[in-house]
Amino acid sequence: MNSPFPLKQIKQTNIHEDPIRITKKVVNQNNKYEIKLTNAALSSHLIKKTDATVLKLQGFYKNTSNKTLKMLANTLKSLKKVRRVQIECFSDWDGLLTHEGLKNLGEKLRRLGCLQSINLNFNCMSKRTSNETLKMLAKTIKSSKKIQKVEINCSGDRHELLTNKSLENVGEGLRRLGRLESISINFSFCRNITDKGLKDFGECLRRVNSLQFIKLNFGSIFAITDHGMNGLSGSIKELSSLQRIDLNFGYCLGITDQGLKTLSENIKKLSVLQTMNFNFSYSQQMTDKGVKDLTECLGKLGSLKSIRLDLSMCPEISDETLRILGERFKSYNYLESIGLRFENPVCRDFCNKITDEGMECLFEGIKELHSLQALHLDFPHCDKIKNKSLKSLGEVVKKFDSLQCIQLCFSGCKQMTNSVMNTLTKNLKKIPTLKFLSVSQITR
């Protein structure tokens, strides 16, 4: 239940003219404070008085400097009960915030003895984040022995100072955490990362046997090839407790069919894996054969419940891929959730080899999934798909007695009509177990 944190009118300081906003939330009997840091002096004064167990520091705007962070850092040491810290939305508009300021904050975070979860977002602070910044954060992380969850976001095409050493520093911090269960690492658009960085990061990960969930985003890094992904997946296969894996290699133009084959060979050794989400959008060298090799791991993963696959804008993907997926689904009818995305950009000829014939093969496999609870199909601007596919889909899904969630997007498919989509929607609403339905119109 949300309730505003009581505040008296306090005279603003000259650090920033905007008012502060502090919200206290009670979540599962935890005191969660969300603090909008537009006024650092006022924030520090109030943080000291909280009984927070969850602390979210949000909004470092203009005029934020090293002095600002030092002021905030000095207040953190008084928070003895904090178990989760989330810091996001740094900005380097004025160039006043440097590595020294972050170092002050990191040193104080290391003293939070109850810290179990840390989320650091440096997405907007692209010009100032460097290898030294990540090295400092790694020291903070590895000294907090109780940490179970780590999220680090360094995404940004202006992160010119981040190199393979940055990934290595993060990995060194993670590998010493004996209780770590979940990590989310985002280095997308960091163009100085190469195959070596992924391989070194993987070597650190293979030692964290307690990991149950990993989410890694290396999208839009053109230097990454099969060698880097193979080195990473070769280490991931050692994580015997892993239950969920999310990998984003979208716009990594060096990924080929051979990389998918090796990934499949490594993934199938994860005996307790329940969920896998893969993004290989815009992989121009990927073909139907690569998808065939990738999906062969399904037969070895008896515990798998959910699969998400994004092959948008892959010019060599055709109906054969949908046929392969349909055949796989017939054999592995224990799946509970499926998500497939094959977007074709407007006025481009990428996923334009997908037709009604491929969709029919896919639906033949889906109808064998008797335990299916969630279905997400995303085929925007695939111009060769017609109304026939929508009618076939309607016949398939109405037979399910466990389906709870449906998301469909065929927007921009020129040979489809909204009238047929509306009829499909009405029929879907009749499914007795359905709790969530999202259907995009064909035309806007």
C-alpha cells in the first residue's frame, strides 16, 4: 500500500530549484523509500531519519557533483537495515560528476552489512563511466558477502571508455559472491567490447555455481562474433543450478549458424533450466539451419517450461524456420509459454520469406502443447501473411483449456484485415481460463 512520507515545508537550498519527492511504500512488510534526488542536501537530511530496508535513489540532474554524492554517501552508513539499493538516472550534462564522486558512494555501500541486492544504472552517464568506475563497483560488490542479486546497466553508444577490462572487472566482483542467485548485465552499444571480453567474463561466471538466473545484453556490439558467444556459453554450461537464461545478441552482425549450434550444445547440459529467452534480431548471417541446430537442445531439457525467440529482421529466415519450430513443439509438448517475434521493417525485405504455409506448420505444432498457458506471436509487417493465418490461429487456440495469456501483433500485414482480427478477438475472449488478452490492429 502506498502512502506519502510526511514532510514539513523546508527552505530549498541552492543546489537545485526543484522540490524533492520522497515516497514510502510497504512491500511484503518491507519499508521501501523512493527518493527523487533533485535536492541533495534535503535528501541527505531525510534519508538519515528513515527505517528503510529498500532504498531507491533516482534522478541525479544538473549541478550534481562529486560533493553531492559525497554528501549522500555519508548518510548511507546510518542505514543499518538496508537490504536492497537501487541507483539510477545519473546525468553528466554539466560534467561535474566524475569517478571520484562514484568512489565515495561505492565505499559507503560496502559498509551496508545487510545488503542483498544492488541495482546500478549508468545508462545516462556515458562520458564519465570508465574501467576504473567498474573496478570500484566490483570492489563494492565482492565485499558484500550477502548479496544475492546484482544488476548493472552500462548501455550507451557514448560509453567510449568501457573496454574488455570493464567486463573483466565486473566478473571479478561477481565470482566471489557465494550466495549470488541472479545477475543482469547490460553492455549493449559498448562498441569497444570484443570476443575476448565475453570469454574473460564467462571464465568468471563459471565459478558462481549458485546462479539461478542470468540476463546478459550485448546487443549492437559489432565486434562480437561466434568466438565470443561460444566462449561465454561454454562457461554458462557449468552453471548447474541455472533455471533461467536471457541472452541478447541483437544487431551482432558476426553471429552465424555455427554460433547457434555451439550455444545449443552447451545449453542442453543445463538440466534444471526452465526458461530461455534469446534475441538474435538483425543477424544477417543466420539461416534456417542455425535455428534447427538451436532448437535441438529442447529435446534434452526436460524441465523447460518457457521459450522466447526474437529473429526479427533476419533476411535468410523463412517458412522453414516456422516448420522446424512446429515440429519441435509436437515433440516437446510440456511447454507452458511461447514467445516468437519475426518483425519485418517497413519498406525492407528481411522477414519477407514468411507466408501462410509457414504459419500453418507453426500452428500445427502449437496445438499439441496441451499445457500452454501463455502465447505471444509478433509478426509485424510480414506482408505475405494473409487472413487465412488468423482464421487458422483461431481454430487452434479455442481448443486450449489452460490458456491464460495471449498477445498478438500482426500490425502492418497488408494482406490482413481488421475485420478478421476483430472476429478472432471475440472468439479468444470466450476462452474460459483467459486472464489477459492483447491484440494489435492490422492498420492504424
